[in-house]
Amino acid sequence: MQPAHFLLLVAICVVWGFNFVASKVGVSQFPPLFFVGLRFGVLLLCLLPFLRWAPGRMRDVFLIALFNGAFHFGLLFVGVALTEASVVAVVVQLNAPFATMLSIVWLGEVIRWRRWSGIALTFLGVAIISVEPHVIDAPAGVLFSATAALSGAVAAILMRRLTNVGAFQLQSWTSAVTAPCLLAASFFLETGQVEAVATADLWGWGALLYTAFGASLIGHNVYYWLLQRYEVSLIAPLTLLSPILGVFFGVTILDEPLTTRIALGAAIAFLGVAILALRNKVPVEPET
């Protein structure tokens, strides 16, 4: 890999890692579903020129938009609101083993002992974190984050069979589906939206813009651009830096606790994901 491209990938991992912090700041000032609805509303405004019909592929496009947009991000940001950002950064790595197991059922793929070991290690790491006393006292955050990872894994399987739909086009449809779905869900399930808009400070609005422009618009499209130039087996393991940085930023910036159990669980989970990233031919999109 060219040094400039390597540095670009590292920069994107930093952007994604810090996104866990921005998300936590955002849901501290906005109801989580409302925050994500606004995020994808902003993104949709930027991507309207790419919102083009894809004949013969719209069923899969809509399903991907639901599972990778409305379901995944709605569940994920509720998880962020309910537990530490550093814990979420680890739990959502279940996306990789979930996608691998779904590929066996839906795609008929055969996996061998190395990938099974990666799956086992990832689940073991998350299990160790889940029994941390301050985490087990509020397990809903872990549950929502894990369910978000499963939804993202379903989307990853659907994306494997999607052809002739560009990254911007798919992202535009994801935004077009996610924004109204989550804003409607927020209307029925949450309160305080008007107050949040009126009282949010520059940090809250900055977090919203960061998640929309930094993590989604810039981060994901640079990632796709790099995937077009380098093998998945090279790019995918390097993106593991983003959740590691997510844990680091959560501890250092948000002053979240880093106990021995959380550190051990994170290390084991990241090792499992690294094994899966090295063995998978098609990458699982990073959780951002």
C-alpha cells in the first residue's frame, strides 16, 4: 500500500474511532432516535443528486437501507445512550461473527476452524465485558448494541448480492429510508425533541454534523475508494483500528472506566475480529 493511502486509511479510522465519542455527546443532548433521524436527514440533503432508481434492484436496496440504516443505527444509538461508548465500540464488533455465521446459512459458505475460533473469541470477549459489574447493572445497552450488530450483519449479506449500485446511490437511499423512519419512531417513542433543538449547544450540533459528514459522507466513501484499489485482506484488518480508538477515546475523553475485565474482553474480541477479517473475502462494513 502506498504510504499516502495508508495514512488516509489511518485518518479514516481515527474519524470513525472518534465517532463513538461524538455519538455519545449527541445522544446526551438529543433523544437517540431523533438524533439519528436528523443525522440521516442532513446526509440525505447532501446526497439528493444520487437518489436514482435502480431498476430490478430496489427490493434489495430498500432491505439494505432498513437493516443497515433504520434498524442498525436506531438500535446502535439507543445502545450508546444506555451504556459507555467504549463498551459499544467493542460489542458492535459482533457484526463480523454474525455476518460469518449468516453467510453459512444464506450463502452456503463453508468456514473452517480458524474462522470458528475467531467467532468464539469475539463472543468470549463481549461476554467478559458483559459481566463487568457496572455493565451488568444496565444490560440493555449491550443488548441494543448486539442487536444492532446483527442487523448490520444481515445488511452485509444482502450487500454481497447487490450489483451495479454505487456507494453514493446506496447511501442516498439508506438516508431516504432511515431519516423518515427514525423521525417517525422518535415521534411515537420519545419526548423532548423540541426542547432538545432549542437547548442543544455547539457541541451537540457539532456532534450531529460530525456523524453525518465525517463518519458517513467522508469516511464511508473513502473506505469504498480504498477497497477499489487494494485487496480486502489488506484493508479489512486495518479498519480494526477504529474500534480500538473508540475505546481509547471513550476512556481518555469521556473519562469512561477501563477496568481489567473490560481491557481483557476488548483484547480477546478484537483478536477474534482480526482473525475473521483476515479470513473473509468480503469485508463487513465498520460500525459507524
